[in-house]
Amino acid sequence: MSLKISEIFFSLQGEGPLIGVPTYFVRLFGCNLSCSWCDTPYAKEGSNYEKKEISEILLPWKENYALIPYVTITGGEPLLQEETLELIKAFLLEGAILVLETNGSLSIKNIPEEVIVIMDLKTPSSGMERFNNLENLQFLKKDDALKFVIKDERDFHWSLSVIEKYDLFSKTNCFFSPCEPFMPPEKLAKMILEVKRPIRFQIQLHKFLKIK
């Protein structure tokens, strides 16, 4: 059983509940959305990829990172490939602490409970707002995270209204990320403080450190 792979690498987790932990990343190839501010266009159609068996994907992690349990499956959009669920199960059987990063357009209903899901809700500036699968909100857990990329004040107020409409602060972690260079991190931080809500501010740590 093989999957289309954009890249595999080892780095610090740059965002989400496990930010800062050394992590084995598997970036799957292909995406069904075209966000205006996409930062991984090389993981989409028109770029190169490799096909790897599940055993080939697990082997470098097992051989080189035995003391690092953290694995992130990302994209593109990982759930586009039917085989992704089998990859998830294989990592879990090996004892991985697994994060799945998804754009929120495809169902997460069948993702195992042990997996930490980081799911986007696409803000208006992305141009992909209409593809948000709001049914997914019922499947998010306390340890999961919703990620909102904030480009402007419209994105900010839209995101806050969605959170309050679906009572998301009580269900999961809500992260706001500045879309640079359009939204200065300092401005977003001040906006969060002004509304006095339990929003978690995040910058992409890996970009700040200039690492992958």
C-alpha cells in the first residue's frame, strides 16, 4: 500500500498544541483547495512527488528517532488519499504520538480518537471559505485545535463570530495565526487582548527560526 509523498523531514513542530517538540513530519502530496496565501504550493498538483509504501515511511522514524514519539502527517491535504487512514493506524501501532493537520474540507469522523487533529477553518481572505465542512466541528476533542489564519480585520471578526456561534471555546483549542506580511503579529496580538476571549495566539515557530 503506497502513498504520494511530497517530503519527509525532521524538525520542530511549528504550531498547534505540541508547538516546539521535535517531530517527524510526513507531508502528503495533493490538495483540493487553492488558498490565496498558501505556503506549501509545492505539495499540490503540478509539482513532484514520490510514491512510498507505508513500511518505507515508518522505517526512517523507527531507525533514527527512537526516542522521539511525535509524528505529524500534513499536506497538502492528507485526507485526499484513502491510504492515509492506514498510515495513521500504522504509526499508532508503533506507539507514535500522532498529529494530523487537515484543511477542514473533508470529514474527520473516522480519525482515531488517539490522534491530535489540527484543523483549519478557512477565513474569507483565503477564498476557500465555502469549502469549510462545519460538520467536523462535532468531532473535535479538547486536545485538538482549530486554526484560523488571519489576514485582516474581517478575518478576525469572522473567526470570532464562528467560534461564538458554535461555542468552540468550550470544545477545543482555538488558534489565531497572523498571515504575514499582511497581518503584523503585534497587531493580531493586540486585537486578541482587546476582545478578552481565550484565543491562543501563534506564529509559525519554524519560520521565525528559519528552519523547515
